[in-house]
Amino acid sequence: MPELRQDYATKEWVIIATERAKRPHDLIKGRSDPPPLPDHDPHCPFCPGNEHLTPGELFALRDGASPTGQWRVRVVPNKFPALVPDGRPQRSRRGLYLRMEGVGQHEVVIETPEHNKTLALLTVEQVTDVVRVYRARYQALNENPANELVLIFRNHGERAGTSLVHPHSQIVATPFVPVPIRRQLYEAERHYDAMGRCVYCDILAHELEAGERIVVDNTHFVAFVPYAARGPFEVHILPKVHQASFGELPDEQLGDFAATLRTVLRKLYFGLKNPDYNFAIITAPHYQQNEPHFHWHLRILPRLTTPAGFEMGTGMFINVALPEENAQFLREVELPEG
Amino acid sequence: MPELRQDYATKEWVIIATERAKRPHDLIKGRSDPPPLPDHDPHCPFCPGNEHLTPGELFALRDGASPTGQWRVRVVPNKFPALVPDGRPQRSRRGLYLRMEGVGQHEVVIETPEHNKTLALLTVEQVTDVVRVYRARYQALNENPANELVLIFRNHGERAGTSLVHPHSQIVATPFVPVPIRRQLYEAERHYDAMGRCVYCDILAHELEAGERIVVDNTHFVAFVPYAARGPFEVHILPKVHQASFGELPDEQLGDFAATLRTVLRKLYFGLKNPDYNFAIITAPHYQQNEPHFHWHLRILPRLTTPAGFEMGTGMFINVALPEENAQFLREVELPEG
């Protein structure tokens, strides 16, 4: 019997289609090991030596204090930006419709000089560098009230929409709060007004107690498969102590966040043979930083199935895997040393 | 400069990313002609002669009056249903969360006995048969108030999530109104309460007057690229005279709807080399049939680009094509006779 589950935070229902349920084995069937890549590609714009192929550097972490030292993580404007910095987000009419200039920011975080080292294969120190850069750029962009929402995300693999293989993430700042994010905030506010608590804090407490969907339980962060996961092996990572916005992530928790993220990515990489995935950090918008009702979280969704006409027509998802089974599978994936 | 456009019906913004804009040529680059398929596959469960491989027939159109005549269109239960008929949509708690049994209907419409004739290659009479069957099943399912929403959709091609090549559509009835559909209804109600008119009727009138996004303008139906299209070559088809629910489609408009749909699918097929696509018929739920504020429509979205982490994180779409250019391209596609 299929099961319908409601997401406690968004109130959206998800179909857990056990009649079509796939074992992890079926979902990765036919996947071969990823083709080996060189650690340097002379044509890659993100490889060292090709820095002139990207627009001007916005930020970097370097070895030593010298500005000419080798960079470890590098941030540049996106060469084909979805939104651009110059202009004003003023609305105007075009016939019946509202429009505005596509104002905002679109940056690329080059995560490592090595062409073939995806995030799952970096050291904890390297991943800590990456999330440190995420936070630095988040805080810098968030200072400008015109950047109402700052979204950090990563596309891994062709099915996840990436075109460049060199490991990188992206950051987009939008000049307004996207409607679906506003609705998620609204549901969180409703919960807060009713219960006096953050809905994500309530979910966290429940998941830690239930245990069956937990993937990683670290000092400051928890990773779990959500009860109403939208697809196989979706994983959410939340800070244990309430933080509305990603910018609030304190120094002493950076390493723990990086370690949690890295462990989850490694479990996907080694357990599911390097699946394509997207992740995004969902965080409070500019004017709602530090509020008690929202709670930032990182959502990872492997691209193992294809949303189709049903999802397009209803906005509702069909998940062919059981969240509890997925969590158990990920808990049991044994990782190589390192 | 990228442009932000608001969907007048849903109030959601879409990024029209002209900086990354693709010409139709770029979007279909590398596509080869579809591999030829046989008109009959002895292993296909939807081919004539294999009727015993599907669950029991629910409905069919046959040549002549005889129940043993050759079927032209055939409806069967989905063998791997997302929702199943037996059970009650009663909510219960599992810890913090709401759940219910996955109750509903999931049917398959086999559109033609011919294995290799996709909808774009059928005659107008055949497509009229298909939409006649859509309406018959819609009306039958909608009679039961437990089926709160009846969604008809089609997945064409692997990137659109289909696994069987034999031409078919699907119908799912859900025991509740999915949250994103409820929100779309709510926005339509707000517009109606403010303006006293259906928001889709207003859009239709505007599009017919503006002309630049029109693809097909027939007697009873219009096809156009929406102002805030979510992806390249998205097309909406609407009845010109207000109809809240697909079940209201009158006999005398069936042929015109079929002809409009067929023309759009043929323009995609011949103009863009048989792209993968999804379509879905968005219609009023059971308890809102015949209301003045909603207006059913068919949405076609070719799968030419890949929604990625940005879309997952914000729920907002990036379209790399200009709707006006896409409409002009489709208007100019010349179709072969037939």
C-alpha cells in the first residue's frame, strides 16, 4: 500500500510509493564507476594557471599570507550570470504583467585547485575551507539589503544540471524573496505563533528521539532523511541549536558542519556510486535574520529518479524509496579511511 | 540584462536569463533523429495481442459496436500505481507527523495500438479519440467525491521520466488537493474577488490582443508561450470561453482542442526534433467544478534544460529562452501535410 506523508514544516504531502519501491541496488543499477579525470585540465577555466579565463576574483583563501600564494578556494563572478549587479529592482508594467530588471548577484565558488576532487573526496580541512568561504560570501552579500535572499547551492553531475566538472558551488542573491520561500517562512511563522517554538527545532528533537531516520549525529549538526522525503536518499542537515540564518553559523561550529556534510556526501559517493545530486542551503532572508521561527538547513537531493508530468501538474512529489530504509542504508555505508 | 517576470496567475517570478540565452538551434544541438521503432513490439504490454499483460481494462474505444472489435484507445489500471483504490484517506499520527494510506486512482491511457506512433504523429481523428477518452475518464473519476483532484498527464521521452515507449498518458486521482494546486486556486480567487473576473480569462484576452506570444489561435482554443514561461518552449493551451474544469469541455469543442494540442505537439516534434516533454491538464478540484475563478488549461513543458540546485532551493525557475522568440519560432515551423 502506498503511503502519503505530510512534511511537518511545509504542510505538503508526498507520495511514498511502496508499490514501485526501489531497493538502493535498483536505483544505482547500471551505474559504472565515474570515468577517471586528470587532476589538471589545461582548458578548464577553474584550474590553476587559467585564472585569467574567469571574471575578476571576488574572494580567495590562500596558502600563507601572500596575495600571490596558491589559492585553496576561490570566488569569482559567474561568467553567464542569471542575475547581474547593475540596475535597480524596480517593477514596471509590460501590458498586464509585472517585470523588473534581472538584478542580483551570481558567484561561483571554486572549491579546490584540483580538477578531479569532488567535495566528497576532499579532506575535512578542505571542506571546512569551503564552508568558511560560503559563510564569508553569505555575510558579505547579506550586508546589502538589496540582496533579500542569498542562496548557496551545488550541482553535481550532468543529471543535476552542471556543465563544468571542476568542483564548484554557486551563490545567487535575489532582489526579493521567492514566493515558495515566502510560503515556507509563512508556515514556520504559523507554527511559531501556535506553539511558541521553531518548527525545525521540533522536527530535530523528534528525529533525534525517533532515531530511525538519522544518518549522522555529530556535536553541533544532525543529518537525517526527512519523514516526507521528496525523493530517494534526500538528506537534511540542521544545526542542533537554533540558528535562523546561515550567517549565524559560529566559528566553533564550522568544522563540525563541514564534517557532517562531508560524511553525508561520502556515504552517497561510496554507497551509491557517485550519484548526481543538488544541494542548497535554505536560510532566512535579509529582513528575517535571527528570528526565532526559521532555522537554516542544507538539503541534499540525489538525482536518482526523474520528476515528471505528475510533479509538474501538482507540485507534489512521488518518492519510490522508504525514508527509514534509506537512512539505515546510509548509516551502514562503511567509508574508507581519510 | 536578465529580466524578471511575474506570472500573473500564480504571482511567482521567473528569471529570463538572456545572458545565457540559447537560440532554438543551441537547445536542440546534438539531437539526432529518433531511432526508428517497429509498429508492433511482441514484448510491449501495451501492444495488441498482449492485453493479458495489463490489469483489467477500465474503458476502451473500439472499431464498430462489438466489444471484441479492435480497440483504438484503451484505459487500464497502472500496474505500478502511485496510489491504489482500496482504503480510506483517514489521517493518523506517526510521532509528530501526519500520514494516510495512499488511496486514489492511477490509470494508463494507451493512445493507439501502434507502438511507434507518438501523439504528434496521429491523425486529428485519433487525437480527438484520445481527448474524448481523457474527458470520459475525468468525468467518471470526478463523480466520486473521494477523488478530490483528477490529474491527466503525459511523459514523453526518457528525460521526461517515461519508461515505456508505447504512446500513453496517465491519470491520477488524489484524495486531497495538493498544496501547490490549492495555492494556485487561492491566487485565482484573490484575483476574482478583486476584479470580478477569472484571471485566466484576463490573461487570454491580453495574449490575444498582444499577439506576440501566440502559437495557435483556433476557434475554441488558444495556445501561447506564457509571459513568465518556466522553461524554453513552454506552451499553455486554454479554452477561449471560460471553463473551470476539464469535465466541462463540450462535445463540439473536443475536435478543436485535439487539433490545437496536435498542432503544438507537431510544431515541437518537427521544429525541435522530437524533444522530450511533459504535459498536464491543470483543472479545478472536485468541490470547485464550474466556479467562475478557475480556468482549466493544458501545460506543455519540453525538457530541454535541467532544473538544478537553484530551482530546488528557491522553487523559482530560470528560463534561458525568450518567450516571444520561442512563440515566433513555433509559429514559423512549417508542418508536413496530414
